Amino acid sequence: MAGPRAQHRLAARQPGRVRRRPTRGRARGPVRGRGGRPMIRQLMSVVGPAERRLLRKVLALQVLGAVLQAVAFVLIVPVLERLLGDEPDQAWPWVWALAAAAAAQSVVHYWATKAGFQAGAALSRVLHHRIGDHVSELPLGWFGPTRTGELSTLTTQSVMGIMRVPGYLFRPLIGGLLTPAAVVVLMYLFDWRLALAATCTAPFIAVVLRWSTQRTATADRLRAGTMTEAANRVIEYAEVQPVLRAFPGSRAAGGSRLDEALSAQRDAGRQVMRAGVPGQVGFTLTVQAAFTVILVYGTYLALGGSLDVPELLALLVLAARFVEPMAEAANLGSALRSASAALARVQRVLAEEPLPEPEHPAHPAGTDIEFDAVEFAYDNGRKVLDGVGFRIPEHTMTALIGPSGSGKTTVARLIARFWDVHGGAVRIGGVDVRELPAEDLMSRISVVFQDVYLFEGTIEDNIRAGRPEATDEEVRRAATLARVDEIAARLPGGWSTQVGAGGAGLSGGERQRISIARALLKDAPIVLLDEATSSLDPANERAVQEALSELTRDRTLLVIAHRLQTVRAADQILVLDGGHIVQRGTHDELIAQEGRYADFWAERSRSRGWRLAKTPVAN
Ligand SMILES: Nc1ncnc2c1ncn2[C@@H]1O[C@H](COP(=O)(O)OP(=O)(O)OP(=O)(O)O)[C@@H](O)[C@H]1O
């Protein structure tokens, strides 16, 4: 059984039925896997034409800068030749040429650096937009609990790592390759034999450089992995403090997971050192050996009389400078790998399939909801819904009950198209939800789930999120209907109280009342509601019930019900178990039958908590 994402991919391939949403102001280049492509190509593939132009400009300037640097290096030879020879006065034209080359290189370097920073800022902007645009088109089901951390790392550390590339990495990398190459080529103008000797040493230096980079690459990757793990363990350790303190026995286990991660990080750090030292020593020795070869050969030529001593000295100075940019580039291996890994992470998210959009949007007639032989499984392949069928008539209330894990939340999520079904269809007003544009579908639905998210902002801001263009009166009216006015009156800052990200500082019932007010303001004709399971104090319980009765008026409502009075008030009750609807009807009809509902009612009436025995789901 294909998982939700695989299923989206299948749907996206069906010809004629769906089309990908147009890409608003984005790069047209395809996002393909790394496949060993040079980083610059990877970078070009995730940005738009304007940023590509800017990157090309930076590259061109850096290439020019590297060549000018080589020219400046090479001009040292005639200057030294003349200064150390018999006619020092003749050095002046070369000194001026050297000064001109150095000045030109400085100017180009300034332009390149400026363009590099501009390109970095543009990269950061475009990547943030692309990630934001793309994520907004992904199925809601993609947003699991780990995504917050993933997205925040992506938009901060990863994007920062990538934006440093044109400003900080291009110059040494391009210089490291081009300047030595240009130096060797220009050396041929002075003495082809020493130039040839330098050319012959280059492959050895390159091989050792590659070997040392590969040695540290594996250790570096290991260290990056252990650092992420350690960071996650630190966060986990902070988050589970209440549990660790409530259950002292678990403290050792909680602490040891963190200790293990930290010592793995330490070991990985040592491994990087161990792996890096031979590479660096090997590189230095090879460079020294190459220099010695040139020195010995040059001395041999000078002793034989075929090379002047001043020219030999000048060429040796040049040879010494020729390895400098290579050494600088060699030290950037780690930064380059981490930028490449960051780019790969961005590409992975950008490669996630967006929700397929209908080619010919349909128009629902009404707001009744229908499940027609719906089948659905999450990525693990276990069928959660297996041929579920029911209808919620317009402007009626349906209560969905069933044991924990029976798929009640999944039913609600499928109506809001968090994922697409794998079999059958979910219809609204007779139209398959897959034939509705995502925005149209969401404009018809209000979702009040248990894990209410409150934005960083005031109570008022949070309610207004339901309909940003609403007037102040409309916001206050929704708030009053949902009994949020009582909350505002109690809080020191009133309506302007900051409720903070995640709504810290408010109880579960209070958060749900704000989310009901938000839904009331949105005024969508369909409401999907997951009643709070946590026990509320009587005042909050009454307020939530009153708020709900406002919310459900004249709307089509599916409620995942946990309270007896909600279940009783429903026009229809559906009992979900084992992947099927096992009973349906009104409270009176179901209570008259023997079955799971009657058991549930009897059990629930006896105690405050209730549970239905779970039966296995047929696959
Ligand atoms: N994102 C997910 N990925 C994989 N499996 C999931 C996911 N969400 C839910 N499940 C699994 O699907 C099954 C149905 O979950 P669902 O949340 O729909 O049940 P529920 O009836 O609403 O449970 P509860 O009453 O405890 O909230 C469970 O076995 C659950 O573990």
C-alpha cells in the first residue's frame, strides 16, 4: 500500500485530471538530486534567473580576480630579475606593471566581494520564499511533529550556510584552482623547463589534496550527525524535565541518553582530528617536496649556466606563491561540505510533492459530507480506514465516537484533505474534495482540533486570524459568543494580552475557546471539531459548550465527541472501530440496540472515563 506521499505522486501523474499549481515567481529549473553535480550547478538549480545572473557575475569577477592575482604573482619575476641583476633601473616599468595588476586585482576583488554579498542576500531571500511557497502547497499531513524543528533548522542554519557560499567560498575555491594554473601557464613565458617541473608536481599535490579531503569527509559527516543528535537530546532533556522530576527513576535514563549523545559527539570530534592530521601533514610534505624538486632542478640549471641566478630566485619566489592559494582552498573542505549538505536538505524539502490541484475546479452544491467506501493508510501501510461510508446531511451534527486509535481524527483530516484517500472518495456537496482547489476547500471548512495553536500576538490577533479583514466589532462579537470576553476580562492586559507562540499561559479549555471564536469569525459552513478530552473545570466546561452551540448553529458539523451531552445532542452518531463504521443512528436508536454504543453509554454513565475495547483492523 502506497503511503500518502506516494499516493500524491501517483495522483500527480494521472494525465488530464490534475495539474501542478503554477509556480509563482519562482525558478523554473528542475530540482534534481545531487547526483555528484558540482555545487555551483546545484545552487543554480534552486534559484531563479535573476539570482543565476548574479551568481554568474560573481563567478566571472572571481575568475578575473584569480587571473589578475596570477598576473601580479608572475610580474614579480621580471621585477626581481632586474633588481637582482645588473640593471636595477630597468625594474621600474615592471614595478609599475606589477602595481597596476595588484591595483586592478584589488578593485576586482572589491567588486567580487560586494557582488558576492549581494548574491548571498539574494540567495537567502529567494530560498526563504521558495521554501515558504513550497511548504504552503504541501499536504497538511506533511506537517508532523518533527517538521517544526526541521523547518526552523532549514530556514536558519541551512540557508545561512548556503548564503555564505558566493561571499566567502567562491573566492578561495576559484583562486585555489585558477591562480596556480594561471601561474604555471605564465611561468612558461620565463622558463619552460621550470614551468614544466611545476606542472609535473601539480597532479601529486592534487592527489594528496583529494586523499586528505576524503579522509576528513567521512569523519566530518559523522561529526555533523552526532552534533544534530546531541542538540536534539539537549532539547528533549529540557522538555521532559517535568516527567523526569515526577518519576525520579527515569532521571538516570533521561540523563544517560544525553550523556551518550554528548560522548558520541566528543568521540566524533576526536575522530575528525585524527583523520585530519595525516591529511594536513601529507599535504604540507607534498608541497615541500614539490618546492624542493623545483629548487633542486632550478639550481641544477643555474649551475649548468642555462639559467641566471636572479631569474632562478625570482622563479622560486613565484613557485612558493603558487601553492599558497591551493592550501587556502584545501582548508575549506569542511565549509564546502556543510554548505553542500545544507543545499541538499533544501532540495529535499523542495522535492516534496505539492498537493495536486484540479485541472477543472468543480463547484459543490451544498455542504453535505459523504465518505464513499474510503480506504486509507499512513506511510507504515497499516490500513486505518477500510471501506468507511457515511453521509452527513447539510446543517446537521454528526458525532463520531470510537476507541482510541480507531481513526476518528483521520476521518476529520481526510475531509480537510490533509491527505488524499487511497480508495473510494470524500465528497462535499457531491464533489470529490480532490476536484476542489485547496483554497476553495479550506474556505468552506473551520477546523477546531485539540492541539490548538495560538500565534505570537494578542488574543484579538489570534481571533482575527480567522478572517483578517473582519471589523473590530465582528472580532469582539465572535469573542463574546465563544465566551472569550471572560478570559480577556480576567487577564491583566485584557484583549491586548500577549498569548505567545503555542498559547503558553492559557489553559486547554481557554485555548479551545479562542480557537472556537476564530472559527466563528471565519464563518465557514462546515465545522470539524475534536472536543477536548482533558477534563475542564465546570465554568470552562459550560463556556465551551455554549461556544460550541453557537459554532454549530446552521452549519454542517462533524464532532469527534468525548462528552455525553454532545453525543446525545447529535442528529447522527457514528461508531468507528476496526477501520469500519460498526453502528450508526441517533442516540435513542442506538441505545435500543445491543452493541458497542449501548456498551459505551452504560460504561460511560457508570464512570467518568470511557473506553471501547479495540478490535483488530482488517487489512
Ligand atoms: N501521521 C501519522 N502517521 C502514522 N500513523 C498515524 C498518524 N496519525 C495517526 N496514525 C495512526 O493511525 C491510527 C488512527 O489514528 P487517529 O489519530 O485517527 O485515531 P483516533 O481515533 O483519533 O485516536 P484518539 O481518540 O486517541 O485521538 C492510529 O493507530 C495512529 O497511531
